[in-house]
Amino acid sequence: MSILDRFRRTKAPDETRNYTSQMMASRFVEITGQRGIADLTATVQGCISLWESGLSLADVNGTDALTPRDLTLMARQLGLKGESVFLMGDDRLIPVSQWDLKTRDGIPTAYRLTLPDVAGGRSFTALAGEVLHIRVGSTVEAPWRGTAPLMRASLTAGLLHAVESALSDVYADSPLGSQVVPMPEDPNISNEQLARSFRGQRGRVLLRESTAVTAAGGPAPTTDWRPSDLSPDLSRTMSTESMAAARQAILGVYGVLPSLMDAQAAGPSVREGQRHLAQWQLQPIATLIAQEASEKLGTAVSLDTLRPTQAYDAGGRARTLAGVIEGMAAAKEAGLSDEQVTAALNFAGITDRAYP
């Protein structure tokens, strides 16, 4: 038998594949991705809490399916994953934990959904018309998929997590507040007894006579009993400045003004931060949710986050209303028609859409 025949008759080993490992590998980018554990930082969770509270307070018109609980879940999913999927049930919306989709011309046509349950989720297929799919931060290359704010600021999120982890390790393991007192003239047993006598003696001045002398028999040196501090000097690491810069960048990608989280912020600054968050972040997201719900539910749906959160200048609105009333009274005295008054209001930007 030739060597070639032996190789031909050699049986190939059976190929085994682990389905669980394949699924874990496929979900690795989705679970960790460029965000990692930074989702668990206090800054990110604080921003998501603002999203949850703002959307849960929204005024919903046109449907009863969008409950505050559903809007809260949508806000958290959008903040962490950039997209949220709900299945339209008979009388309510059912949240979806995992999904896969099929597209045509970049538009989803069918979904493979996994619904969460205590005993284990169940999977099935649904058409696109039966699913609410809200996306933020979509790209032209993948318009059917959203991107989380942290994926748009992955370097900053990683820096924030690295600094917080380093500081937590320092406070957990470093000998903060510990000092070493040199005692070269005593044996180890005496030093141990002296160390035990210092234990628990807080707020007191502990004195002990030192007998250390120089080699020539002179007086005690001035360096005797000078303590050495073991606490690390964190000011050289620029950790405070790095954390502040990363924190402000994270707040920026979530649409939260840094002044809203400032401990020295006053009332006007807090109101401006709330106004900015509601007008430039939450209301556009609410508009996307309303558009998706209108298309799938077949009825006109609108969401308003400005009125419940009072995201406007109350004093300015009062002055504007007084000016409008005064102007309408003057227009009535001048004999202007309703069409002319409406045209004047539209020219000034005073409409029902601008002032809900």
C-alpha cells in the first residue's frame, strides 16, 4: 500500500460545533461592542433616567397602546442600544428582547422575534406591519439599525469607565491615611507593641521618648519620628480633569447640558438644561415614536414632551400671550379679517404647532 492510499483511507475526524458558543460569539458585538461596561457608569445611567422620566410623562394622543411603562422601556432601550422593538398584541404592546429582520430596499419586511418570559423566551416570525421598530442614530449603510449614543462616543465612554475603575481600585486597595513612623533603635517586638498601642487612638497626640543618637554620641537627629505618608497623590494623574471631560462628553451625546449635573447649578441653569433636553433630544425621539405608531396602528398619533415637562419659558410665554391678545384687539379695532389675522400670526411664527 502506497503512502497516498493510506492518506486517502484516513477517516476525517468528526466536526463538532457548539451552538451556544456560536450564539455567544454572534451576540458579542451587540452585548459588549464598543461600549463595554461603560453602560453601568453613574453618568450614563443618570442620562438614561432622564430619558425615561421625560418620555414617560409625554402626552399621547390618538392611541391608548403607548403607556408610560412602554415609553419607559423604549427610552432605556434607545439609550443603551439605539433601537427599540415592540410587538403589537391584541390589547397592548409586548416588548421584544432579541430580534432579527429581513429587509427590502433597506426597509424591514419581516422579523424573527424573541419575547421574554420567566421560564425562557419564545421565538416566532412576524411581519413588519405587526412590529413597532424605533431607531435613533441610523446610518445610510444600515438604515434599519440604530446606534446607541455611547457607540458614537466610544473613546470617551471607555475613558470614563477606565478612570472610574482605577479610582475604585485605589480607594479599595491603597493604604489611604496610613503613615509609617521610623523606629530604628527598637527591636521588632517593641515596634509591634508600639503599633498596637496606636490602634484606636484617634484624635489624640501620641508621644514617646526617642533615644536614637548619632554615631558620635550627639543629640537625637531631627529626622527621628518624622512620619511618611503612604496615601497616593492622585493630583498628578489628572484623574479629576479626565473624569470631568469624559463626563461632559457623555452628557453631550445624550443631549444633557453639563450644567444640569453641576452641584453649583442654580434654578435658571437647571431650567435651561431641562428645556434643552426636552426640546432637542426627547421631542425628536417622541416624533419618531409617533410616526412609527401612526404608520403601524393606522391612526394619527402624536406625542408631546414639552408641555408635561414645562420645557418652555413661562414668563416669556405670558408676555407673548399678552402681546398676542393686545395685537388681536388692535386688529379687531382696525377691522382686519380672520384670514389677515391668521396670516399675521403665521408670519410671526405664532401657530398651534409652535405653542402646543
